[in-house]
Amino acid sequence: MLSIQGLKAVVQGKEILKGIDLEVGAGEIHAIMGPNGAGKSTLANVLAGRENYEVTAGSIQYRGQDLLTLEPEIRAREGVFLAFQYPVEIPGVTNVYLLKAAINAVRKHRGEEELDAVSFLKLIKEKAALVEMKQEFLYRSVNEGFSGGEKKRNEILQMALLEPPLCIMDETDSGLDIDAMKIVAHGVNSLRSPDRSILIVTHYQRLLDYIVPDYIHVLADGKIIRSGDKSLALELEQKGYSWIGKHASAA
Amino acid sequence: MQALPDHLLAPGTGHYIEQFGQLNHCLPGNRDQWSRDQRKTSLARFGKIGFPTQKDEDWRYTPLRPITGKSFDLVTDDPVAADAGKFGIPDLDSYRVIFRDGVLDPNPSDLDQLGGGHIEVQPVSSFLDDGPEARKSGFGEIIGAEEHGFTALNSALFNGGVVMTLQAGAVVDKPIELIFISGRKLAMAQPRNRIVVERGSKMQVVERYVSAGPHPTLTNSATEIVLDEGAEADYYIIQTQAKAAYQVCGVWVRQAAASRFSCRTVTLGGALVRNNLCAELGGADAHCDMYGAYSLSGRQHVDNHTTMIHAARNCTSNELYKGVLDQRSRGVFRGRIKVEPDAQKTDAQQANNTLILSRDAEIDTKPQLEIYADDVKCSHGATIGQMDGQALFYLRSRGIDRQEAESLLTYAFVSDVLGQIEIDSLRRYLEKVLGEQLIHEDEHPGRE
């Protein structure tokens, strides 16, 4: 699904990613953990193609394509979805308009017909129920005046609607209370499939109680310093990131 | 008849004074002594004060050379003959009044049918030539507050217009659409209208300015609107003229107690457009809204000059102008709010927000508050910003291409003003025109 090799990236003149190697197979869930400033969000944004994140070395292969040559909108249509850490408020653009434009952009790209209004509304109602989002939110401006939890649920709604092969979740748990986290986790778990890979970027272990990953990687100072299975998260929770830092440098 | 010898005339006025000499015999009201006197007085004033210049504070940011450097010809016969049908807005059911280069076209304008019999409508010619003497004195009574040369020029040389009176308590069932078509090369159109909305009555008026061709034209309009007690009017000024069209658009409003007036000005076309909108809240508990939206590119220049005079207690006003400026376009906003000593409990809000899409675009924005009462609530604010890069990336990351995302965000920026348009067909039409314009601009090779 995704193969990252020797990835280095610079943001505002500062090297943030210092050589990342990561293989994500189809159907797998990987969690990227690490202290603040380690480069977790940078990695997520580089995958989505954010401008001003300059890749200086390495490569990213996504389903046999060189991801770095694709514009952000093409990556999205090819099925790379980033659930934002800070979803953007867009006054004047209704949520339902964005959702319809997004799904039709993907369908058009795949050579499928655009959804008519009736089929779209039926689909969107079903997906909104999945993340327990009230209908009224569909007709409000994108994320405007939404609470932190509502914004994150809106991200998962978009993800559920678009059914992308590669889901990247950037600190989706930040700012969520326990109830909202359960709703978000339920939405994500319902998307688990042998054809879909999920990359979860998180600082804390708690989201991983609800979305259980197959692999965990620890990112510190722009490099993956340790990889393991889900038990690594528990170890981190007990001992903290400083332990792993020392452990890595000792090794 | 000239009041001044030629060498004392203000620069640029000679051509128009000459035209007056040639054409005054066929202008509306030429058979009426009072009207002839009014025109002569105005002409003398125009000859004396001339066109405004950038030395006038009120015109400081709007160079008028593109207008004053040309000699426009007032049209009295043989105006542009375009088919009025092609300027129709889909699904807009309205009473239509057509003007061609400023001249009222009686044929497609069904004046008798207008307003379902609740409105008395007359062309200015018959109003002035044959109307009752007593009512004539009200004609032009409020035009001229903040007078400048263009107002005097219109007063001297208006070539068409209507006088409409909506009877007390009447509600007009559909909008009245005044369509001003410009077309002849270097044509000067100077329509002059008077609208009286009597006590407790209600109407919607859509003024539309369109071009039948690519020629340079000048439209210098003057409209006065009088609202009696409890009257309501929704007024729209929709400017979609061609890129070589020049326009000075004047609307003066006087509101009696508990009346409500709302103006929405949408400017998408024209080379140089100056809008003078002036409302006086003259009776207690009146309310006035002024909304404006503009989207400009190339070297378009649009100057919205508003004046809100609170002259009575307990009135409210709300003003919001939003503009999108691309390429080398330039916007100007002047929002004057005057609160007179008797206007206690005034609540006046004003904002001007601009989205700048190019480093060569410019906005000059100037709020001007003059407050002479002590128990008032007034606020004003101006913001200037660029395309939100975060929002752009967010949309692109959902599969929407850059061009569509940019046009969506641009549209979204002015959407709260367009959302104030209560006539659905008109709003949809403007959304479509704006959308097409934004996409067209993206294909423009000169985009910076």
C-alpha cells in the first residue's frame, strides 16, 4: 500500500524528518507515536502534499505510484485521506456542498458517474448516523462554530463517505472527551477492511485502546527509533518517551 | 443662456454645455417652465464646479481621467436597439421597465400593468410636462445631498426616467426591474428616477445596469427614494456592464418613522464604477441596511461611497461591504455615518472586508464616523486579507482541484452578502455569473 524510504523533509528551513523508512501493507493499522516536535504531523502532512513541506530526500510509493509527484487533489482522488489535526473552518461553504464535491471528484477520477441528489442524500444520512452527527451539521458552513469533537467527527464522516484506501489520522484524539473518542473509534473501526490501511498519528496511547493497531512505531527527532506490536504502546505509557530515547541511543 | 463665459468654465464641461444648447428642446420636461429653469440652474452649477478631481477628499482615490478625458454624447434619439429579452434573468418574474442609453423605451415597458395597479407610474417627460404643478416641486428634492459635478450634470441633462408612487398600504406582488441598457459608442445615459413609497406600503426594486456591446459608455444615474411612515423597500443595484463601461450611480433615500430600507449593491462589471448611496433616517424607529459585494479583475475600479445619516432617535443601521480584488483591480470604500444631536439611541454598524488575490490589487477603505449625540452605539471595522492557504489545502485534500477550490473560497467570501438577496432567482443568477467570472479569470493569461 505505502512504502516510505529514506524520507527527509524541511519545514521553514528546518529539517524535521531525518530519514523515515516505513512499510504499510494493505489491511494493516499502524500507529506512529512520539513526543511533541518529533515530526509526526509533518509526516502526515507530507503524505497529503501540503505546500511548504519540502521533501529533500527519499521516496514515497503509494500503490505503485510515486506519490510525491502528485498534486494534493490527485492524491485525494487516488485515495489518500488526511484527517486533519486542526480541521479548517470555511465560512460560506456548506458541509454538504463540500461532501458532495469531494465524493464526485473521487467518482469522476475513477470514471464513475456523479451521484445524483437522491442517492447522495441517502448515502450521507447513513454515514452521518455512523458518527452520530445531526443532520443540521450538514447544512452549516464547514466546521464553522463546531466544537472540537464535532470537527473531528466531521473528519471521520468525510473519511467514511469517501472510503479511501489509505487513511491518515493526525492527532485525531486530541481535544476529544471519552464519549467523542468512542464515536470516532467506532467510525474508524467500521472502516477496517483487508483493502484499507490506516495510519494513526498520536501522542497518547488512549486512542489505541479503541482502535487497536497491528504495529506501533516510535518517532523521535525525525526518525523512527523503535517499532513493535501493540504492547509497545503500553510500555511507553508506563515509562514515557524519555525511556525509549535513552534505550535507543544505548542500543 | 450660458451663465459663464467659456474661459471661466470648469475644465471638461464645455462639451456638455454645448450639448445642452443643441438638445434641451427635446429633453424630458422641455415644455415646462419650472423644469427648464431647474435644468438651467443645474447647468450653470455644473459649469462652475465641473467634474470632481482627486483634490476633492470624496474623490481622492478615484481617478476620473478615463471619464473626463472622453467626450460622451447624450442620447436623445436612436438609442441602442438590442433585444431586451436577452438581458432577462432566468425565473425572475418581474415588472420590467427598459431604458436604452438612458432613454425610457415605452414598448417593452408595460407601465400601466406595473405593480398590479397599485403603482402610479409616469415617464419623467409626461410627469414634468403634464403633471400637476404642486407635485413637481418634490422632484429632485433629495438628490444633491453631498452634491458634486455628476449630480449637477444629471440634473441639467437627464434624458429619461420614471416617477413611481406606490399607494399607501399596497404591497407589490413581484419585483419591479429597471433595466438600463448601454450600447452606443460613447453614449451618455443619464436616467433620473423618483420613487415614493407611501405609508405602510411595500415593494422590491431591482436596478440593473447592462451593456449591449463592448463600446465605452457612461451611465450617470440619479434616483431618489422617499419612504413614508412604516413603508418598506428592498432595493437592488446589479452592475454587470461590459469592461469598457463607466458608471456613476447615485441613490438618495429619505426615510420617515418606522420605515425600513435595504439596499444590496452587487458590482461585477464595468471599467470604473462609482456608487453614491445616501440614506437619511429622518423619523424615529427607522431601519436601513446597506450591503455590497464586488468581484473585480483586470484594471477594474469600483468606489462605493456611502452616507448614513441618523437624524432621528432610536434608528438602526447596518452596513456590510465585501469585495474580492484580483489582478490590478482597485476597490475604494468610504462609509460615512453621521449621528445628529437628536438621534439618541442610534445603533449603527459598519464593516468593509476585502479579499486581495494579487499583489497588484489595492483597496482604500475609510470609515468616517461623526457623532453628535451621546447615547449611541456605533461600530465600524475593516479587514483586508489574502486567500486562506489552510482552507485551500483543506479543500484540495478532499479532491477539489485548485481552481475550483479558489473560486469556491472567493465565492464563500462574499456569500454572506449574496445571502442577503431575498429574490432567489436573482441570487442564483449572481452566483452563476460570479462563478463563471472566477473560472474565466483563472484562464486569463494576464493573471498575476
